[in-house]
Amino acid sequence: MCDDCRAVTDRNRRAPALMGLVALFISGCVAPVEPKAVPTRQPEPITASAPPEWRPGDQWVYTWTSGQTGGTKSIEVLEIREINKVSFYLVKVGGLEQFYTRDLRWAGSMRDGKVQSRMTPPQPWFSWPLKMGSQWSHRGSYEDATGTSPYNDSFSVVGAEVVDVPAGRFNALKVVRETDTRDSDQYWYAPEVRFYVKWVGRRGNAQFEEALREYRPAQRLIPAPAASRPPSTTK
């Protein structure tokens, strides 16, 4: 073999080893790049100092799931009605009309003008001011076509959370309800929409979940005071 050919062959043999040394040098001297942590949004301290004002025309639309089934549910405030000198919100939920006191205690339901169920005294799903650490209880009786059942509920505001639902992202107060049966509830109240944005409930062995899809506040011809003016629709 000629001297020039032998020199070329030697260089070709040394090239892979040289490249390996360069790679080893680089890997030993360059620190690995640490992945950047994605900042998470922390919930802001919130307190709902008083019951929200509902108006006829206010509407909340939820998606719901229960096992393998699901659908949508619409809640709409129909009117404010006085019964036995007590003022109630009359609210349409599906085919039922339900009664809430002005501080959002659930009092009962009716269909086609006939009472279907009632809770005595009305059930306090919220207690005002609603804030971290709030606790309250309810002892009452529920009556429907099947008879009367005692209720023994305990409620607590256990945290403030940022909740993502189809309608958007909301700062909410998480409320839990425990009973002396297998029934339980977890729901997230957002002052921005004046109601819950998420609800996870259990009735016996069945569990369901609701998430706000759309919020449609009633139109105001006379503007509300700035402190209590309802927010614009969240989509």
C-alpha cells in the first residue's frame, strides 16, 4: 500500500474515536437543562358576605354525568313569590319548579301547580357569610309522595379552589355536606356567577357530577349598584 493511502486509512480509523472523546467531553461539561416548572394559579382569598340577589331570567346551564349516562340541566329563576308572608325564588329545574328562600335555602318543589316535595325547615345549602372555616347543620324532615324522612346534615366550607369547568375558570369556595346515611355532596360556590359551578354528589351507591357550561344573567334595564352588579356572561 502506498504511503498516502496508508495515511488516509489511519485518519479514517481515528475519526470515530475522536468523535467519541468530543461527545464524552461535552456531556461531562454541560449541565443538563432542568425542565421549567409551569406556574399554577393559586386561589384568591374570597368571602361571600351576603346572599346573592337573583332576578327573574337568571339562568345556569350545566352538563351532568351519572355512571354511563349524561346530559344537560338548565336552572332558571322564574319569579319572586310570596307565600304565607315569606318571600321565595321560584326556580325552574327541568320539569320541576323549586322553591328557594331569599338566602338560598331549599324549601320544596312542585309540578303543574301541585306540591311534589317539601323540606321543613328549608335546607341551608349555604350559610352567610360564606367563608373558609364556616360550619352549620340542619335538622329537618323531608316529605314527598312516599312519606316523611328525617334529615340530619352537617355542612362545612373546607377550602378555596380554582375550578375549571366548560364555562371557564372560577375562584370558588368548596362546601361539603355529610349526612348520617351514604348520601354526601361536594359543591363549589363562585360569587362571580352567584351559584355553584361544580357539584359532585352521592345518593347511596350512585354518584353524579355537574359542571357549569353557561351562565346567563338576566338583563338589567336599571343598572345595579357597582358592588353588587352581576358580571357579564361567561362563555
